[in-house]
Amino acid sequence: MLGLDVCEFGGQVLDLLWLTVCYGGLIADKNNLPIEEEEDEQNLNYNPPAKKSLQEIEELDKDDDSLVKYKQTLLGPKSLMADVSGPNVTVTRLTLLCDDAPEPIIMDLTGDLSALKEKSFSLQEGAKYKLKIHFKVNKEIVSGLKYRHVTYRKGVRMNKVVCMVGSYGPRAEEQEFLCPAEEAPKGLMSCGLYQIKSCFIDDDKNIYLSWEWNLHIGKDWN
């Protein structure tokens, strides 16, 4: 009887190990998803509006002066299109703002993005900072823009940030959005090089830009 109990117990242990391995594999697969394909884990309390073209919106309620003025405030007095030949959204740069930094950290996103993987930007440990996204909407209203990034260190996933930017109409001038404040890692074990995978995406899963960059966390700004 004891032998049978031991065998049953051994079988249960093997089943548990098998489930652990399988579950670990599923988690690893999820963590290794491309940044563009990841699902947002947190509820951003945002429900995208029904999609309408710019022309449809301009034609709605043309006799209502208050609504006309409101639409002009959102879209400008004339719905100027910046560049109808290119993508609907163009991301131009990412700026890291910190009151304690010697100067803003500016990332040009209009050139060779692969070059960003070859350099690193420096940030002091524990510094509080905000990311500012600069972009242009060129043709149609875009719904539910989001900035998303995942941070890795030595190949291990550390954290994920999702910033809801919102919906915007086309403008000839550049637009910008300031993300909520974040705090850099701090402590002796937190200093070092971090790899970040970023993307700019909308509710329809249109990917307007995806890039990788490096951030060095140190005791000072050098």
C-alpha cells in the first residue's frame, strides 16, 4: 500500500512539474512578443469613438454654430493636411524632460533608427522624468494613439509602460503630448545599461513607428 501511495505521489509531482514547465513556456512566449503585438495589461479607461472620416465630421451639424466652433477648435479653422503622400501619422522625436538634467535628452526619430541602438542616453538613478512625444497627423483623424515601451536589462524583461495619447485631427503644424512622470531605477544594483523597445500605435493596431534605444542609469549624469 505504501508503494502505491509513493507511486501516486510521484505521478502527481511529475504532473506538477510538467504544468510548471508548460506555464513557464507560455509566460516566456508572451514576454517575447514583439512590442507592437503586445496587449495592454492595464485598463486605461478609454473607449475609442466610432470611426468617421474627416469629411464626414466636417459635414455634421453644419447649422449648429456652437458645434462648428468646437470643431474648428479641435481641427483648426481649416482642416489643413500636412503631407497627404506619406503616412497618416509621422513621429518626429521623443524628448526626455527632467528638471535635474543638464539639458533635455532629445531623440530624433526622422533619420536612421538603427543608429539609436548603437548609442545610449544617460539618466541619473532615481531621477524623476517625463517623456514628450512629438508627432504630426497628416490626413485623417486618428483614434486612440498610444505610446508603448518595454524595458529589458541583460535580456530580462523589467517593465512595460503604456501611455494613452488620445485622438487627433490633421494639422499642418507638429503636435505633442507629455506622458505622466516616471522615476528612474535607483540603488547599486539598478545602475547599468537598459534596452528599450518603443512603438507608436493606434486603436486599429496601425504601427506608425517602432524602434529600439538604450538608456544608461548611473550615479550621476555622465
